Amino acid sequence: KKRRKLSLDDFEKGILDSNISVLSQAITLVESNNPEHEKTAQALLQRILPKSGTSIRIGITGVPGAGKSTLIENMGCMLCEMGHRVAILAVDPSSSVTGGSILGDKTRMENLVKQPNAFIRPSPSGGSLGGVGRKSRETMLLCEAAGYDVILVETVGVGQNEVTVRSMVDFYLLIMLSGAGDELQGMKKGVIEIADLLAVNKADGNNIQPARLAAAEYGRVLEFLQPATQGWKTKATTCSAFERPTLEDLWKIILEFVETTHASGAHDGRRKDQSIQWMHSMIEEELRNRFLRSEKIQQLLPDIEHQVANNTLPATSAVYQIMQEI
Amino acid sequence: KKRRKLSLDDFEKGILDSNISVLSQAITLVESNNPEHEKTAQALLQRILPKSGTSIRIGITGVPGAGKSTLIENMGCMLCEMGHRVAILAVDPSSSVTGGSILGDKTRMENLVKQPNAFIRPSPSGGSLGGVGRKSRETMLLCEAAGYDVILVETVGVGQNEVTVRSMVDFYLLIMLSGAGDELQGMKKGVIEIADLLAVNKADGNNIQPARLAAAEYGRVLEFLQPATQGWKTKATTCSAFERPTLEDLWKIILEFVETTHASGAHDGRRKDQSIQWMHSMIEEELRNRFLRSEKIQQLLPDIEHQVANNTLPATSAVYQIMQEI
């Protein structure tokens, strides 16, 4: 059975009415690389933009094995039971390579999918302007317009993703494990410094004591690092995805963060900066892509790179040479 | 008395003969924003490039008050006495604003200036392609061709400079003070993670014990961070600019680093990556500048930024709109 093609009015009304089917189709539109779809998507975003921006945007990352998925599922269920409407998105640029997706297997979150107030959307694949980052960001705006007041953005703790996600959320939660830094081997440089909260997960049973020690140790490390958010001291704590009270404690810290940053103006300032930065990084990406895609540059570049790497051509001369071609 | 204008051959010969007057003039040429000078400078660099790359390149940073200048002066004197030829350069993009320069007041290093084997060059001012970073990098190449086998690149521990300097040196030394992280307040995020060695300075007199404690604490912090150089464990130690044996110890660590990274291939790999990265970052800067300088964009951008910041125009739409103008 073929769906009726929705008009811009249909899309707008459906989203503002929190119609999940329309929201899903709108996200598909936003994720499409088809130029016609992109045009419609932008017109739709323009319309819903004034209704967006109202959620608490939370980025969640951690190394594989830290128990992110279970924690997100149980936290999502808890928030729904508290009366929130929760959207769970994923940012995983690598999925476009592997064909997989971190939230792809929705059946993993079997309790959360049963919650009528939860909306789960797996990672989009890459593609044109802005790639996965743009798509996730615009999906977030659509979810907000549809009335979701908490957005959880999941990412894996390796690669470039963290910086992308940090630039689209208010609060950044880093899920750790006890084990004195060993698990950081797989974690990208600087991830601790973009977090607003470090939570040592799996603090249950015999692991409570090691987890507390690890959190204390991370707390000391944080003393030596710059906080990620102006006016907020990044904390380290413990939690267990299976102990509801510990998830409630995490949520309390997040609410405290929201209150602090709203009062100080840091929240509004960051949101504005994020939008402008986002625009500029897309412009830079587009300039770079147009440059790298040009036939002349593709012919020239490998040989020039080789000469520069082997010290037979000064880098600045190489740049002059290349810039004459455009 | 007007100097005779040097030919390209004069420049090349003078530099390879370690003629300090010619080297100084060549650096002035490299620092010039005059297009004719730039052309000559690039031709000269092309010639001397095969003779460059032979030094140990060391970046040194620390917050103001950490005692960088004294440490650099005394270390420079020590290295000269050991038989090295030492060039001391400064990277301080802010100097183009203040008109000052971190090494500007050469008289501060009164012992070092007397060393015939030391060459001190204050920070250039900014300007065209690549700015201060390009000029310092090319000055480094000229010094190497002139036979300087240790290059110390000083920078202040705030702003963008550290990343620029990290991308041009082999080894990065971060000068700290005791005081449990307080001094990091003025230090940019991530600086610890680009260092190969943390040295807690002023470890003399009553301050030896606090300095040792601080170094031990930093050592524990480093356990939680990714090392800056593949195959090298970033260390934390103490030193005093006034205690020669502690400077000898720093030097031993640097030599150990050099040996390790040469053996593993990390040194060669990094040098090649740095050259290619340098070229690409200049290309990106040039693309961005050409874009931002265009009249149409300068007219459009403020209003578009305002709309994006205030959620009345989607960022992606803004990018489409802007990209149509070029």
C-alpha cells in the first residue's frame, strides 16, 4: 500500500500534532540526499524552527562495553515514567561504512520500544552536505517540534563523533568503567575534557567499591582539566543501569546543570554559538569538497603531496601552485 | 649604509656557510608579506629544503610565570656548551595585536645572546598566507640549513598557539608549577595531552617537595590521558632553571625520546604527516579567506548569522543560500 505523498502543510501539522508516522517520514526526508527532498526538508525546517530548541539535549558516549545501550534504555524508560517524552538518536558516522548502526537493532531496546512516549531513531548514513552530523541535528529539531522534551544522542567513544555530538548538545555524559584508565586506551584524546559528567557504570554487586575508587580517581584528574561548560564543574560519579536510584541521581545532576546554565546565560550563549559554528563548519566543508572534487586538483594533488612529504617542494610553494588552479 | 641586495645564490651560500647576517636577512625575506619577497623566499626555500629537517625540534610552553624564558635561556646556554648550535624561535600570534613579542626583548636573555652558537629570533607578526605559523616554520627550515641542530620554539600557554607549535615540532615540553592544578586555569584545554614531557619548574629551595608532589600528581593524571606521541609514554618530572643537573636530566629525556621515535619510525611518519597537514591547513585557510573576503559574502553574512543564531533560518538553508553566491 503506497503512502499518500504529504504536503508541506501535512508535514508541519503532523509534527506539531506529535504524529509519529509523520515525524518518521519527515526525518526520512531530512536524511535523503535527493535534491528535491532536501528542498522540501529545508522548507519544513524553516516552518518548525520556532517550535524547536525546547528540549534538554544530552550526548552520551563511552567505550564499547561500558554498557551505554542498557543505560540509555533504562534511563529512557525512567524518564518516560516520569512523564517526559524522550527521543533517542544515534550518531555513528562509521555506520555508513559498515552498513551497521549502533541503534540499528531496535529489538535490543525491547522495553523502551514499548513506551509510547519514547521515539528511537537509528543512525542515518552519511552522504552530502554536513553528513551524519547535519542529519542528526535536523532530526533533533524535528523531534523537539513534535514535543519531545529530552533528546538522548548516543555515540560510540571513538573517532570524530564526540566533537560532532558535543557541538549539538547541552550536556555531555561520558560512561566509564572501573579499571584505572585502561579503558581509555580505546578512547579518543580530549573526550574527558568535553564531558560535563563522568559516570562509572556497573557500580553494582562486587563492583561497587572499585567503581567508587575509579570515580574518585577521575574526580582528581578533573581537577587538572578545564571544565567543558563555563560555570559548571565537571563531576565524576558512579551508576548502575540496573539500579533505578542511581539513574535518578544522574538525572538530578543533569537538572542541576540545566538550572545553572539557564541562570548564568551559558545555555543561551552555547546554543547560539553552536548554530553559527554549525553553519560555518558546513561552509568550510563545502568549500573543501568543491576544491577536492575539482578534476584539476585531483590530478595535481597526489604528486604535490608526495613532493611536500619528501622535502622536495616547500609547502607554501605547493599552496601557491595549487591556488593558481582555482 | 645600505646593504647590497643579495642574490639567490648569495642567500643559499650564506646560509649553508652559517653566515648569521645572511640567515637573518633570509628570515626577514620569509617574514615579508611583499609578493616579490615571497617569490624569492620560496625559491630560496626550494634550494635549501634538502639541507633542512636535521634538527631536534622542541616546542616549549607554559603559563605566564612558569619561568619559561629563564629555563630556555639556561637550557640554551647548556646546549651550546655541550657543542650544539641552538636556534630559539617564538610563536606568538597575539604579538601582532599587542605589538609586543615574547622574545622581543632580547636583552632578557643576556647570557644566551653572548653564545656564538645561539641564534635568537623573536616572533614575527602575522599577515598573509599561513600567518605566524608559516613564518616560524620556514624560519626553522632556514636555521636547520644553517646548521642549527637544536631548535627551541617558545610559545605562551594560552590561545591557539600550542596546536600550531605541536604541528611543527618533534617534542613538546610543558612547563608547569606546583599548586595542584590552579595554574591550569589560564591554560587552554587539551594542552596536557599534546605534551611529551611535563616539567614542574622552580623545584629548588623550599619548593622541591611541593614540586615533586605536583609532578607525582601530574604523573597520575597522565595515566588517564592518551599520549601525544605513538610509542612514547608522556612523563612528568621536576626541574629548576637554576640547577644545571636538572636541565641535563630534561635533555636526557629528550634524547631518549629522539632515539625511541627514530627507531620506531614514529619520527619520520610524524614529519611527513606534519608537512602534508601544513599544506592542507594553508589551503583551507586560503579557501576560507577568499570566501570571507568576497564582497557579496561580507554583505550577506552578518544578517544570515543573525537569523541562524535566532532560529529563524535553518543552518543548512543558510549554507545553500551562501553557496549560491560563489
